Amino acid sequence: MPKTSISEIKTFARELTINFSKKKKIIPSKFHYDFLGSIYFDKITKTKEYYVTNSEIEILRKISKQINQLFGNKLTYVEFGSGAIDKIKILLSSKVKFYIPLDISLDFIKKESKKLLKIFPKLKISPTYCDYTNYVKLSNKIPGIKVGFFLGSSIGNFYNNGEINFLKNAKKTLGKNSYLIIGVDLKKDKSIFKKAYNDPSNSAAKFNLNLITRMNTELNTNLAIKDFEYVSNYNNRKGAVESFIQSKKKQTIFINKKKFIFQKGEYIQTEISNKFTIKSFSNLANNTGWKVIKSWKDKRKYYSIFLLQS
């Protein structure tokens, strides 16, 4: 398994130090996606209960020709938080000259980029390690229209209105006259969320508990996975699925020489997945400087993909 870079470890330690110092402890969801975590998530997407991936692929296949007809012949695709290539390859065509996957899991996107090159050998690919939630300065030499992608309903994973900052930063990253194709999970019956985030194969639990493995490997925290439990519920008031790892006993760890205590029964939040309506997301996009060009839904109306223009 590839080693995590020193810069990635320092970022992980710094952000945990900040978030574990709060009354309600949080592990930002972007840290799920180390090499092993990315593999676990790929397994989640293949479970019957996790509708997000299948719904998104259904829409992408339906709109791929339409999307490619909207733009010129020299396109650069920029994917924020890129993971497996299953989705982006649906929209790739000879018009796309350059593909830039942005992610904090560099080894994983390098591996996926090699797979993509076998399918599109003429495509220029530049895997880029960065915190894609911030402004990312792209090369001035990138050709044609920039089309951004933010798939997998990741727009719902931000805390404290972080989605507003992301959309503003993405607009700045892509520049003038650019586009953003974004996946949005829609509000629906909570029983559907319960099945999706608590699958019988325990893929979601393994994905979340891998954060303990990552802390042990990179930060020498010496925690035992058996001393934690995965918990996920739909918060009707917030309109969001919230996921946690719960400490089964009192535990002490040190990060950057700072002491942190997990109390018995304490919840450490590992993910929030905010859900939207077409109207609420359209308002969000408009309020961050984007113009909604179009939106599409899957057959069950579980999910939507929006096309935004800067």
C-alpha cells in the first residue's frame, strides 16, 4: 500500500488538532479518502443500497451526448475530489484535450489516471494533490473551455456553510466563462437513507472506522477499532444524514504533543451529508455567483445533476 506523504500527514494532524479541540469533535470527511479509504468507498458505491452512484451514472449516460454538444472542440475537464474513473469516463470524448483530477489522495488518483490513459491514450492528464475545497491556481496554458466536475453528492459533505466557500472557490479556480457539473442528492423518505448508510455488508462502517486505522498509521495514536462503533442517522431538522464513530470507553490520545480525551459514549462526527431540493440548491448556486443552466433527475427522482455557468 502506498505511503502517505509528509505534507498529507501534517495536514491531517493539524486539522484534527483544531477539530478535536472543539466541544463536538469532528473528523472532516475529506480525510476518509486515503488510499485504503478510497478503496472502501469504491466498495460502498457497488452495494445495492447505495443508490447515489447508480443514479448519477444513469443521468450521466442519458446526458453525455447533450453535454458534449454544448461546448467547443478544445475542452479541459477539472474534477474536484476525483475518485474512481467510472463516472468521468462516461463524459470523455475526443473534444476533451486535458483532464485535471484534484484530490488529497494523490496515489489513488495517479492509479485511476493510468486506467483512464489506457482508454483514452491521447488524453493529457495531470493528477494534482491539493485541498480542492480551496482556490486552486491552474496553469495559464490549459486549453479551451474549463468544465468542472464535482460528483458523488460531495457538495452535501460540508459543515458550517462550507459549501458556499467551495462554490465560490471553484468559480475562481475555473475562471470566467467556465462550467460546473455537480451531483446533488435530493430529499426523500428517510428509510432510503437508513439503508444506504447502514448497508448489510458493513461497507459504510469499514469506511468510517478506517479513520482509526489512518490515525494509528500516520499519527501513532495506538487506538483499537474494536473500541469504536459506527453510527449513522438522518437528522430531519437539518435535512442531513450524520455519521459518527462512537467511543465505547474512555480513551486518551496525543496529536502534535497535545492531549485529547474521548469519553465513554462520546460521538466523533465523521461525515455530514446534507440533502437538497431543486429549489434549495438552485438558490445556493445563484447566491454564490453561478447561473443554473439546467438540471436532470434520475428515474426515481432520488438524485439530480446540475449544469452551472460562471
